[in-house]
Amino acid sequence: MNAGRGALPNRIPGDGEGMVGKVILIGGSLGAMPPLRMLVAALPSSLAAPIVIVRHIGAHRSALPEILESLGPLPAKHAEDGEKLVAGTIYVAPSDRHLLVTPAAKLQLTHGPKENFARPAIDPLFRSAALALGPAAIGVLLSGRFDDGVAGLQAVKAAGGTVVVQDPATAEEPDMPQSALRHVAVDHIAAPDGLAGILVSLLERALGPRRPAPPDACMEHEASNGGPGSIERLESIGRLSPFTCPDCGGSLWRISGAEPARYRCHTGHAYSSMVLENGQRESFEHALRSAMRALQQRERLLLERASDSPRGGVLVEAAARCASLAEKLRIVAEERL
């Protein structure tokens, strides 16, 4: 997109220590390493923007900075709370921390509520950058299951930023790119070998106008920043749903107008409908298998009691009923309903 009338220069205010330019934000999950490797290897040493990366790693230690630094000319490191963004540096979210961008063009680490069962999650990064940077944010979504990052890309786009998505045909797990293409006005679709060229060209373009951020993005940013959303505030952006939070058991509010559907509880946990359904399915399967094991154990105990009890026949019949019900549960569990 070329700069038009009223376009801003390619700089945004920093925190009094000068100015910072555009910021590249990358989110990925399963299957994101191959495009990341290809991208970093192709970037120039003179890249005029910092790169901030969230990859789903949970609470596990990550060697991603060392890997990325070994592949190309740019230094890479785990992000530190409060550090200033510097062009030409790659910052990676550390384990079990959300990584956010502040209006002062600094990084912030939080232990806020998980989103889509993930911490670090992609949506908090994209959302914070949309609110902090507006048109200076460039959001890039890579391979991954389900649809974390899609709501964040919507915020980036709404605030005037630019959205780039990996071509789903090249993704090991195409869910996230496909969902982005369905629900976001994507600016560029790229194969891994074309990502670097697109990003470099985007850095050469002037900024467009800043647009007002959606109210729900502001509230959800505060929740992911460690501040729980009150019931009153949730009711202002959504409606109470019949579902409960898989993490804390609290009620879930469906965010009004969110597409795909998105849910959040008052303690801050958030889920897309796709992730919530998968979590419910896994809980259902776990409950089935737990019930099946309990029935099998009761069957064995009843048979042991029957062997030395005058009521043996009655106990054997009860054991048979347990075995029959356990078999039915086994069939249901294997069908993964």
C-alpha cells in the first residue's frame, strides 16, 4: 500500500530517547520453524526494524534465539522486561511469559492469564502492538494449529497496521493462516522464501494514518497484561455464554462481533471457539477414559469379593454390568466424539 495524502513519516514517538520505526511482529506455532529459518537467513544485516517473535513453547526452555542467530546476520535474544526495541535485533518471547509492546516502544513480559491455552500466546503480542504502534505494526502469522493470532491480526489491521500471512499451501499446519485469510483483510500472502523480500519492501513505505483501536482490543489487552476484566467490563463488550472456562471454571463471555467467535472469563483467560471446542473434546475424552478405568477397577474388585463371598453370583452379575458399561465407554472414547 503506497503512502497517500496525510501519510505519516516512517517514525513513531519513542520514550524521549529518540524515535523508533516500524516493528515486525511474528507469531507461529507447530510448523513455524522452517519458515522462520528461511526468513532469518534471507534478511539483510541492515534491517531497519526490530523483530519480535512469539512461538508457542509453553513453560519449556527455548533455544530459539541461538538457532536464529546462527542462521543469519541479525543478533537474536530472549526478550527482557523493560528493554528498548532496537532495529536489526530479533527478540523472542521466553518460556511461560506473554510478550507485549508498550507505547514507549519497549518490551514487557507478563505472567498474565493464558490465551488459547498458551503462554506465551500470539494474540497478546499482536494486540499490544496494534494499540501501541498503530500503522507502524507489521503482523506476520505463520504455520500453526487452530487460530491463535487471528484476533490479534484483526487489531493490527484495525489500527492501520499491515498484515502478512504465510501461504497455507506451504504450511505444515495450515489452520492459523487459513483462519487469518477467512477473517482478516490480509495485505500479503507469502511462501516462506518470499517473506523476507516482502518485509524489507514494507519497511521502505511511509506510514498510513492511525485508526482508533476497537474497544474490545483495549479491554482484552488489559486482561492479558495481568489485570482481570471485571464482569461489568466484560458485559460492556460481550454477553454471558452457557460455557465455563476450562482453566478456572468461571463463566465465559462471548465477545460481541468477534469473528471467529471468541470467549473470555473475568480472570482473563481467553479462547477462540475452535480452541474452546478442542479443549472441551479433550476434557470429554479424559472423563470417558477415567470413568472406564474406574469401572474396570470396580469389576475386578467385585470379582475378587465374589470368590470368597456367599453372595458371589450377585457380585459376578454386578461385575459383568461394569464390564459391559466400560466396553461401551471404550468404544465412544475411541470414536473421539
